[in-house]
Amino acid sequence: MTQTSNTVRFVLDGAIVKVGSQHFNTTVLDYLREHLHRTGTKEGCAEGDCGACVVLIGELNTDGSAITYAGVNSCLQLVPTLDGKSVKTVESLQRANGQLHPVQQAMAESHGTQCGFCTPGIVMSLTGLLQTVSHPTRNQINDALSGNLCRCTGYKPIIDATLKASEAPAEQLLLDDRADLKLLQQLRQARKLPAVLRSVQGQTFFAPTSVAALADYLLQHPQATLLAGSTEIGLQVNKNFAHPQDIVYLGQVSELRTIEDDAKHWRIGAQVSLTSVLELVNDAYPDFAEVLRRFGSPPIRSTATLAGNIANGSPIGDSMPCLLALGATLLLRRGETTRTLDLGEFYTGQKKNALQGGEFIEAIQLPKPGPGKVFRAHKVSKRFEQDISATCCAMTYQLVGGKFTQVRLAYNGLAPSPCRAPKLEALIEGRTPDAVSAAELDQAIAASFTARDGLRASWQYRSLLARNLVLQFVEEATTPAMETAQ
């Protein structure tokens, strides 16, 4: 069953805000500024790079006892995705008695702002950090600021301000959301069925609350646009002025937001954020976690999903080389029928895949580390963090008797879609590390890929990177540390 509604309801500073369906394709940033006059939130790049638009989005935890916040780029999020959630802007931080939040006060005292345009987004990113980490390290602060660009201060006074603010009592650092909590509980109780939000132009925004409802809808509307983290669709709306006619939002499907754990695999739901994936693989595959950390800033990682990155199918998608090397498989669903597909068989061309009409990615199955299994990955980009890849290389192997076995090697940026490199795998398989030569790798790369220059790098540069990254992984393989006993 579904219910038709033309109203989005979200909570802002102790009040429920109702939004009509005429704002179906309005970004959260535009609605805050133009309709609620929350002009502290700024538009800089309108593509999730600069962080001037960061706000905190709150959701009830599983049992409804507390609100969990995540910093997001409001320029990329569409208003209907706020349904049943809460929003905190920079204006929300000031206390009723006029007292500033400790982050705001410390920024002023530490001279952490000059022109001030970027400051609200920086304050919101840092406030979000302090909701979960009361005494952050400099590295944690740096990571929290990685999505906030400032051309004035050089960041040192901003970092100093954060350290100073973290000395404040916890009750001052935490957001006062008692009124919001009660209202969110009311909204959760009132919304029992999937809602269809229809705009005055006939566009549809469907937010199912179960996988079954999602699958049924897609059978009837196979051309619908799936919306997960909105980091891609938000760009299309802002930059290409796109107006999708039929959007299906996955954010209300709780089944897709879970990670299941068995003896050999993790089953990662299609709506699980990259933040959660990074936390999941941090200890097991630290190189994968580092690729994800550099993939995007915390506001991007908090909304972007692993399944969305896979389905988008960009030739320079960062997660796919890691997943291909690790042997990940996809659980696909169409109606009530499911099938499992190796990720290496998913792509059929540039931005093309094996999904059938009405079929979608339900989950990703990621193998856990096995005895003696080594995983390495590294991304190369013009800017070290938050930039598009020139190429990313990932490799798994075992050393048995001093020789490579079970080699899997994958790249992005070298072909129309991310892919494995079987000729290079065969070259390395069964050899000792010192037997793998640069010249042979160059020949295998030339035989595996069509030379093509791109906007991000020339083929000469990319092919050199492809060879040198493998050489680095091979040369770091040492028998005493990594060899598996026969």
C-alpha cells in the first residue's frame, strides 16, 4: 500500500516545517536560503566541494531514543529527502540567551575567520565532529575540515579554535535537541506507509519503506531514477538543470541500511553510507579505508553510498578497483527474483551495466580477510585529498613458498569502466617478487588497455602509474612477513 502526499515534513529548531510538492526538485540549500531565510548557509561551488553549505541533518536512532547527526552538503540534497528528519543550520547554534556555541566563540577568539564566507560551513562541520568526538586529535580535525575550503586563514587558527572549543563542558558542546526529539518521534509514529509525493508538474517522488515495495514499484516504473546519497543527482540538478520525472528515494528503506556479518562475508546494504563502510573496513583493509577517506569529505561520505558508486559506473570510480581486487559480488533484485553477480561481470561498457529493467543492487557482498591474504591499494590524483583519480590500483595476493598466488589486480582510469587486469595477474602469478620486471609489466599494460588520453591525465602518465603502483606492491611483499605456510 502507498499513501499519496504533497507535503514534506521536517523539524527545524523545535518546529515542524511543512513543504509543498512544488519544491520537488529544490535543493535543501535553496529552500533554506530563499524560503526560510537561513542565509548563514552559503552557496559556493554547488557541487559538494567547498563546504560553505554544510548543515547537520538529524535522524532518530533505531529505538527512537536519540538523534544522530551527520554533516551534509545541502547544495546536493533535495528537499523531499528531509521528510521525517531534522535540520540544524548555523543559526541553530546560538542559545536562547544569545550565547554562542563554543565553536563559534573559539573561532572569534582565535581569529579563525577573515572574509567569513566559508565560516558557517566550517563551524557546522566542526560542531558535527564534536557531537561524537569530544576531544578530537589534530588528525581528526583535519579530516573533518577536508571538505571545507578556506582561502584566507591557512587553517591553523581554525584548528586551534577547535582544540580550544573541545575544552568546553560536554553540555555546551552537544546540541540542545530535546524539542526536536519529541517532534521526530511524532513524525515517525505518523508515517507508517510508503508515501508518494507528487509535484504540480506531474513529477513523482516515491519513498518506499521496504525492499518489497521498492522492487514492486520498479517493476512498474523501470525507468525511474534511483536516489541514494544524491551526490550524483544533486550535481545533475545544479549543473545540468535536470528535472527527473520519477525519483525513487532509498533513504527510508531500513533493510538497505544494514550491514550483516557472517563467517566469510559482510553483506552491505545498498543504502549504507561510505562513512559506515570506511568504519567497517578500517582494521581489516586499511588501504581500502584510506581510499574511501580520500574519496570525499565527511559531508560527502555521510550521504554517498557504496552501491551508488558502483551503479554510477564512472571510469574513475574509486571504490571499484578495491572491490574488484577483493572479489566482491553484487546481490541484484528484480521483483521477487534475486541473483548474485561478480562485480567483474557487472560493467558492459562506459556507464553501462548488466542490470535488467526494474532490477537494482540490493547489497554488496564483501569477502573478509583470509589467512595470509594481503590487500594493497593506492589512489593517485592531482590533489591528494577530495579529488578525482588519475588512476587507482588495488591488488590482493598470497605468498606461498616465496611466490605470488591467487593474484587479483584491478584499476580505474585505464578503460571505459573499472576492471581487472588478467594479463598482469598472469604475469605475477607463480613468481617471486624479484622476478617481476618493469619491462614485462609495461608490455602487459600495453597489451591490456587501449591508449587514450583524458582530461585528468595523459595515457603516458596513467600507464606509468599503472606499472609503478604494481611494482610498489610487489617490492613491498616480503617473504618473512607475508608468506603463507604451505
